[in-house]
Amino acid sequence: MPCLPIQPRPLSVSERTVLEHILSADFAGASALRGQLDRTEVVALWAPGSVSVDLRVREPVRHAAMPSALVPVAAHVHDQSGEYVGELLVWTDRGATLAALEYAWVTDEMPAHLPPLDQVLLTVR
């Protein structure tokens, strides 16, 4: 499914909060990616009503040096009863700059909002 470009906008409070939480994990390149947050903007939605978004980091930027496009943090999402409902994924552009925040869900309905941090369990891969 193609993304829906939007007028670039700053990260929402919930987007920034989730990204800060995931990037708080200790992995190679985390510090550089955290340093990009103030220059990161949302440029596309993955679908109408989607909380998954494409990101762009405005220059100048300190690039990360990661071996993979996927940030190596498992961010599993659980509902209030502890049931696994999905995972948050942070993608980079060739391991250098933030490129997307994805909410991959396993429920019948697409999430309408990003989860609160107390429902996100982080593990470095």
C-alpha cells in the first residue's frame, strides 16, 4: 500500500514520546538517533487513520552508523490485560537517519493511537 504524503509537520507528543522510549535503549547508534529527534518531521501516513508514519530528518544532522535499517529494539505492545497486541518498529534510512515509525498490530482492528509507554516492553535484539 503506498504511503499518503502530507505537509511535513513536527512529531506529535505521542510520536516523540514513543521514539524517545525506544531510542533510550542501549545499542550502537542510539545516541546519534536520539540527537535527530529535534530535527525530525512526519512526511507521510502509511494509510488513512494510521499511526505508522514516514519520517524525515532535516539537515544538518549527525548520522548514525548502524549495520541495519531496523533499529535493534523489540518494542512489544501489550494491552491492559497483558495480552500481546503488536510491536513498534523504528526504521532508518540505511542505518543513518530516522525514516519511519511503524505500529505492527496482531489484532483485528488497526490501532487508532500509539500505546502508552507502560504497555511497551523493550528488549535490545
